[in-house]
Amino acid sequence: MPLDSNQFRQIMGGFPTGVTIVTTAHGGTPHGMTANAITSVSLDPLLMLFCARKTTRTHAMIQQSGVFVINFLTADMTALSDRFAGRTGPEDQRFAGVACSTAGTGAPILAGALGWLDCRLVAAHDGGDHTIFVGEVVDGGTGTGAPLVFHRGQYTTVAA
């Protein structure tokens, strides 16, 4: 018998993933979303991908701007993850009180992130109810701390 979406989600929930916030900016307006469907694709050229549901505002803004930053979260950034996942506060207030900088693309880099990759969109592939965005990495940086991890519907971290 084929799996349904709930069974699939339960199985995938057993696979621990890092937590990121993918940000972009278009027309002077920053936006972002929490995402864990990210991975490196290539070392030559440097490519990353992430998946975004087609109905999200971030999806539309990345298509328009052609740029995004993947911000890797530290274990103490659970409240920020919840905010950018839409669990707390209004969508237009996600960046309120959040210190950011920018690099080459102009997309927001979150202060205190474990690391970040600044990307220019090079491809978008259909992935069912999501789009698979592939970006060429044009800049990046690292921070310090333990990574924020998501497993079985809860935040956790890994021992150093």
C-alpha cells in the first residue's frame, strides 16, 4: 500500500536536520522563512539548494529578486526560527529587532548565525508543491555555537 503524506512526514521526522532561515530582499523589502530542506549540490561551481512551498511569500520574492541567503541557526535561536516559521507574530514583523547585515547580493544575513551562504539563483525546478531553488554561492561566513537541529517535531542540538 502506498504511503500517505502523514506517514511520509512521520518517517522523514525521524531524520534529524539542521535549521536555517532563508532570507531575501526585493524592492527594499526583506523577507525570510525557516527551512530545513537544504543541501550542498556542487563544489565546482559552489551550489546550494533549498526547497520552498510554492504558496509562500518567500517563494515569490526569491523568484523576483533572484537572490537568497541561507542562515544556519545556533541552538539559542529557537524563538527566531519559530518567528520565521510563522508560529509567532505577524509576517510583516519577522525582522523587527533582528540585527542584519548584507553581502554581495543584498539579501539579509542574520547576526549571530552559525554560518551563512549568500547565493544568486541559477535554477528553479518543479518539486510537486515545492520549488527546488539552486543558487550559486557568491559569499559566506561562519559564526560560533552549537547548531540548531530539528528531530521528531522538536528542536534539539548536538553535543560538541
